[in-house]
Amino acid sequence: MKLVSIIDYGCGNIRSVFNAFNAIREKKNIKILVTSKEEEIKRANYLVLPGVGSFESCIKGLKKSNLLDVITHKVKGEGIPFLGICVGMQMLASHSFENGKFDGLNWIKGEVKKIQNALNYFVDDVLGVVQNFQITTSWVNKTSKSEYIDKHSHPNSIISGVYYVDTTRKCAPIIFSKPHMYPNITFQNIQLAYSGENKNQYNTDYYGVNPIPGDLLMFPSWLEHEVLEQGSEHDRISLAFNSYPKGDIGEGTKQLKIL
């Protein structure tokens, strides 16, 4: 029977994590142990690092626990499977910019930044919209070789976005297309002729983007898009999100208040 050690360093939602693993304990024939002891971490076949709260408090709590050396040896030295949950995953990065700049474990070369800040910039400085927007839902997409994502739009959302965690130029692009009810959305229904040598997102029915890791795309949620069949052996991993305005919308009797 293999041992799953959930690391208790005072900053994790331990009970919820334990319950999740306990639900599959018999099926996977595993033993689950919540621990803050070095010897019990050394015996682990799998390690889980939860994290709740701010990045600063979690990284300080982990360093104060004096468990960092044994955790690093088990994961980086022995190569046992490791799962970071929430801030437990964020701490693997080089730095975090949550309420300041703080050093992470630097296991993954990268920085933790709030997507909300980029959304605020897009809404305020690019669109010039008065209302504040908040991210309402988010999810991770992973497409492997021969997989694809059908054409779709995002209902119950105003602005959507995709942040690319891992991809290459050889991965399938994301394709945006104009809805059929708006044959020429840029210039209403005026049918203009365009040079075949100067096709871009403003004058074509379809426009493709080949992102690289770290790219963030934001677009109106009604805009249809799809991901073509993946031909590369490299997995394409992205974080998508929807957003909606917060506060007063409209005027007079038609005014709505969104909390």
C-alpha cells in the first residue's frame, strides 16, 4: 500500500484535501497521512502541498516549518509524484506579485500574476468602460495530439480570455470567426473589397492566432472561436475565463445593479 502524505504547515485547507483523497482511498489502495513530521514525509510515495490565503503567508509558513529541504529532496531528488493545490502550486514558481513581490521555490521558471489586473487594464484603458469587471468562471484546457475544440462562444459573459501556460508555435492555432448574423461587423453591412495581401483580424471572416507561453488573449464573449486538430506531440495547456461587469448598468428604470 502506497503512502500519500499531505503536508500540514499551517496554511492549507487540510480537511478538504484529506476528504478528497479519502474518497478514492480504497479504490486506489492508498494510505493517507496528514503530517508535519520530516520522517513521515521521507516515507511518502506521493506528496501533496495545499495552500490557502496569501502567497506571502504560505511561503513564510512553509519556510518556517523546516520541511522545505526534505520536500525538495523527495520531489527534485527522488522524483516522486507531487501535487500542489491552489497557493501550494503557485509557490513552485520563481516569484509572486500578489500584494508585492515575493520569492517562490523556483522549481518552475515563471511568475505568478493576477489575471484580474490584465482584465482591469483591458476594460479601463483599452475599452474605456466605466464599470468594473470581475472574473466569474475559469477552467483549464488541455489538448493533446489529434484532439480539438469545436467552434463555440461563451454565454453569460461579456469579456472572455485565454492565458497560455504551455504551447509551441507547432501547436494548433485558435481560430476566431465572425458570426453569420454579422457578415461585416467592422463596417456594418457595407460590402468592401480587400487586398488579398493585407488580410488581418479586421477584414477577414476567420483569423488565427498561434500563441506562445505567457500570451493572454481577451475578446468579446460572443465571438465564435475554435481550436483546430492538434498535430503536434506537444500538449497545449491554457487557462480560460469569463467575466461580467459589477455595479450599476443602464439608466433610470432600466438600471440594473450587479453585485
